[in-house]
Amino acid sequence: MSSSRALFLVSFDIDGTLETGDPPGPFTIETARHAKSLGFLVGSSSDRTILEQETMWRNAGFDFDFVCRKHEMEFLVSRFECDRYVHIGDTNHDRDCAIGAGFEFEFTDSIFERNPMSPWMI
Amino acid sequence: MVTSLSSTPMFRTEEGLGRWPYRGKVAAVGIGHAPTLRRWDGDPQTSVGAWAILAIRKAIEDAGVPPGDVDMIVLDRETSTGSHWPQGEPVPEDFLAAFEQTDDLQDGLSKLSPEWLLKNMPELTNVKYVMEAPVCMSMVLTAAIEAVGRGTSTTCIAVKGWHNFPGRYYQGGTNATDTIDNPGKYGLAWAGPASYSTAMQFERYMHKYDKSHDMMAPFIVNSRNNGLKLPEGYWAQHRPLPITVDDYLNSRWICEPANLLDNDMPIHTAGAYLITTAERAQDLKQKPVYVLGHAGAGEVHGDVYTGVRSRGIIETLEEAERSAAATGRKLYEASGVSAKDIQFENAYDGFTLFHVFHLEGFGFAGVKQGEALDFFQTDISISGPNPVSPSGGNIGGGRTRFWMHTDSIQQIQRRAGARQMSIEAEIGLSGGFMPFWSNFIVWSSSPNP
């Protein structure tokens, strides 16, 4: 693996996906930390404002790589050169935004059932 | 014995009615709010019924009246516009065990009847009349005010609850069916989100007056800033961060030109006010806030009270503007004041864009049709000469349609806290719903300004 480029960029929706959301989702901040320990770029793409997302991660003590408005995920593709871009969310809107931006998409519930800690490592 | 009265005769929907006959004779003296949640957490003690009871008790305590003095309750039976109890899901046993029930087991859970309240508030020993008003607190509060003015009641509670269950909003009910009957088939089936008609009107507004959506940004930023100073509100309690201009300008479209931040967010809560006679108000805890008059847009046909019917499927901009302007004329006729006397306006903002139509309809701060967006570029803060939506409205407090009334009363009572406006708040207005169906109230620090 190249030491200068992460293989995966993982974007989490917040509400309904992460434990810090409202409603809280199944993915914990520990999941995000585990992904980061593997060299992934980890952050959120949400309808929450940029400041809300940044504040959420900081309050959780997590060193995020990015935050993004959900409908602007294509900017992540141009900003970070990765092999795969994955968004995890709980709504059809998440799916539509992700696929429209060229991301892979996984619904929160289905991927969590398969593997809660490293769902993107298939 | 409790008598149920119709609210339809309570509303002033016509021009030419003259001064409101009870000008200065009715006052708001108590405010009560339940906490807020984004969605119900399943605890019976936070159900919409429980929180309506809590809000009523707080309003009574705030006013300093014995509960047994309350002789009338006015409410809206509906407690949501888009959150439905899942079909087939049984009512939780712990909820049923926690409260006395009516024949409808959803009472207190996804709706609210006066009977349910009276069964569960034994301290209200003297209620003689109950009345139901539609849509929102503006109708409920107006009906309560009129009832006290007419002498039907001397100590009246106006209460509104909002429930929000887990799950998606506006996904159930008619929207979950495969077909739509009734007049909705000519509009709802095609249009899309709830803000569609307002968005369509605003699109034309921008064209007609050569304005841009970006010009709304200061209003949204101001509203959220004010809402963060509203301790009763959702955002202050749960997500106390401001909205920036950048947030607003880059927010995703829901129904262009209405973006996500132009749409209010449903929450779970309840609010109540205690209305009494000006005479009675002199002896109570809080400074009285007098009602100079009320009026709104609507149509009355027999005992049926509805919004103003549009000519087509969806109200046009011009129809909205006409309704808003007519409401302004009616309100000033009723209250005996003019636009220049109104120091602050707390008009409804559920979809931010129609706040423009309300404001222009009232001619607040001398703003004429087509000028509101330019006006938003001036100082509209609580520190300035023309406070706009000092409550923060739904954008600042979450979707309740009652923060504007709370703030108006608190401003005049000088207990708006961090939100207290710099100017001396003596006369202001509050109300909603949308231009085609509304009720507004002019409040005053004195009964005869």
C-alpha cells in the first residue's frame, strides 16, 4: 500500500447512522477510529451544517479528515485521491447523493449486520 | 358539565368590522412550555399529552392563578401534520396505564382532546367550556382571546401540542398510499414537498421584483441567532450552534428556491398560555400584555372555517400577497394602530420564504411589496431599530408555530432575557399560519396606547 495515499475514503451519515446522531445509529466512534487506524480517510457527509459536523467529531474526540454537505460529496472525490469512496447512510437520499457523486453506497442497517467494525473491508 | 363550543365565530376574517370591541380588555398573563425533543422517546411522561399537561400547569403557575379558576380550555386536537402512529402498532401498555383514557386510545399519544386533558388534570375543577380551533396556536390563542373578550371565559387556557414519532416525517398517511382521492389528487399528487407552493410563489417573487434567494440569508442567520437565545426552544436546548451565511447559501434544495434551511424542523413539545380579563390581570404575577386586536385570513361558511380558497390548484404569489395585505388592513382596523406603531413583528416562518409576504403585508418598518429582501440587508436584529422575528420563530426554536407568541409576550413583559430587544418593546404583533389562512394578534404594554 502506498504510504502517501489511503485506499479508502469512508463517509458516514450522522443521524440514523452514527451513535452521535439523532436518532442515534449503530456505528460507534470506535468504528471510525478503527477505520482510521487502518489508514482510511474518515469523516461525515450530512445535512447537518459544517460547524455542527466538526463540533460533533471534536466533542467525540475524533480527528476527522473531512466533513461535507451530503449533496456535495463530489468535492471529496476531487479533493482526495483514493481507490474507493464509500458512503454509509440510512436513507434513500444518502444513496442518491452518494451514487450521484460517484461513491459506493451501503445502507446502515444492512452493512452493520454484516460486519459492524469493518464493514467496507469486503 | 362542560360545554363544547365552536371556534368558527371567534375569528375576524372580513374587512370593515371596525375596532375590536374588546380592545385593551384582554391580557396574556401566563406562559408555559414543556421541554423539547426531536422525537418522542417512548416515555409516557414525555408523550404529547403529558407535555400538554405540563405546559398548562406551567402557564397556570406562571400567571399565579389557582387551577380551579380556569374556566375554559381552547386547543387544537391535531398534534402533528406529518408524523403518524404506525398502522397496526398497539398503543404502549405503559402509556395506557399512566393516564386516564378516553374512547380513543390514541388520545394523548397522537392527538389531544379536551376530554383527555380534563380526565388527567383533576385540579381543573371549574372548566365550563372547551373549544377546538384548527391548524395551530395562532388560531387557538385568537379563539381564547375572543372568548375572554366576549365574557365566555375569564380565565382561559390556550394549549397546543406537537408530537413527533420516530421515523420519517410526511411519509405516512396519504403520502404512503398508492392513490390519492379528494382534491389532493389535483395538487398533492404532483407537487411534492410541503414547501412546494411557497417555493413556487417565491420563484415568481424573485422574478417580479428582481431579487435573489441569497438575499434571504440575513433573515435565516438572524432567526437562528435569536432562537439560540430562546431557552425554551429546541436548538438552544439540543443543538446550540448558529447558521452561517455560507451554510444557507450552500444548503441543498428541497424544492428550489426553498432549501433545507428554509424548511422548519419538526419537534416534540407543547406550549400553553393563560388569557384573562384586563381587570383580573392587574392582581396576577406577571405584567399584563394587552390585546389591542386580532384578525386574519380565512373564510367562514356556516360553521366551517377554512383558509382563503385559491382560484387554481395552488395559491399564486399575487393571491398570497393580497391575503397578506388584507390581513394587515384588518389587523390595523381591529387594533386601532398602524404599521408605524408596530415596533417588532413575530410573523410565522415555517417556510421562511413566506415570512417575506407576511412582513410586506403588514408594512412593517415601512416595507412595501417587493422590498423585504432589501430590508433584510439592514439591521433586523434585536439590537436594531426594527427587530424581525425576535423569537427566532420555527427556524430558531423548532417547529411549533408558537414561539412568536411567547416572545411577543415576554418582550413586552421585559422577560425575554438575552433576547430582550434594545428598543422599548411596547407594541408588537405575532401570528401565523400562512398568508391564505392566518390569525394575528397585536400586543401592547398598555390597554389604550
